[in-house]
Amino acid sequence: MTCSRRGRHPTSPLVICPAQGQPEQGGHTAAITPQDAQPKWVDVEMMTKRGMSWLSATAEDPVDCRLVWTADPRHPYALPAGRYFDVVVIEERVGMETYEQLDRCAMPLGPVMVDWASRQTGFFLPSRSRERFERMVKHETTETPKYRYLSKGSTVVVPGPMPLSGDRYAWLRAPMRRPEATIARTAALAAMFVATAALVSRADRYRREYQDIPAAVEVSTDAQRA
């Protein structure tokens, strides 16, 4: 896990810790290898000018952030969480399905990003939503699915305003303007995340069970023949 304070991180993971040291400089946004390529059905979104203005304002140095994105709109940038937004990090498979269901059902949804290389998705929530989100998740289930909640003290590498297909960092739902800080977004994510995690877990269990059926049938048939 790469650690740094802020700024230009072309190859850092989605989540980096707030440690000492200078930000990495230079380099271009890292392309991902073919085996890590995003699903073909995913459309890469781009920020609007209003979205870029809101997101860059969260940087410790907004001017530097805007200069970086003006020079290279594909360049990822490290921003502090907890100031204008918090981020819920979910592993890619559950996260992608959660996003798909929220989008398909037209439920309240803020910006959503993905790091294809680390196989993580990040859902943006209003800042200071941790307690509410955790309470809502626990209300939905007795077995809390795995996730990480990033707020004050954490740093998140976000995609540039105009990522291209094949870039490591991409927007599933890019910022178009300043997102509304509504409780509905938090509630929708908590409910759909729990439901999706349960569905994926159940599907995996069924897959494992059905994989054993042919072998069991073959053994039974051989026994009858004997």
C-alpha cells in the first residue's frame, strides 16, 4: 500500500494512508493489463466542468489539482476524504453489482469510482455519514459484509475528469455537480450493498454445491454398475 499526503498519484491504489513523505510527481495515468480490463458493458463517464470544480475544491491545493487536470484530464489525483465527502470502499464484484442495481432501480446515487487494478469500487457519501451508514447496514443484517469506510484522515485516489477505456481509475458515475447531501443516498447504498453481498454469497455457495453434483452422480453410477 502506497502512502503519501496528497497530490499526483498515477499508480497508487484506490486507498492510500495519510503518512509522511512527499507526493509522487510526474508520470501518466497507469493503463491496466488485458486480464484486468473492465467489463465490456461498463461505460466510462466523464466529469462536467461543474463536477470538476466541486471535486478539485476538496484538494489541499485546489489550484494545483486544476492545473494537473488541465494539463492531463486523465491523470488521477489524491484527495482527502472527510472534508466534502466520505467514501465506502467495496470489493469490485459486490461493488459493481451494487452500483448496477442502484442505477437500474433509479435509487439515489452519488459519484462512484473504480480501481480496476486493485479490484475496488468507491461510493461517495456526504461527509460525516459514517455513524448513519454503519447503523443502517447493521439494521439490514446480522452479518455485516466486508467494506471500508473512509472519512477524515484518509486519502483517496480519484480518476481524472476524462479517463479513457483501459485506464486503471475510472468513473462509473462521474461528478456532474455538487452532490446533494441527502440521507436517502446513505440509506439506498446501505440497503442495496447488504442485499447484493448476500446474493453474491448465496450464488457462490450454490455454484460450489452444483459443481460437486456431477462427481457425486458419477460415483453413484459407477457403484450401481459394480
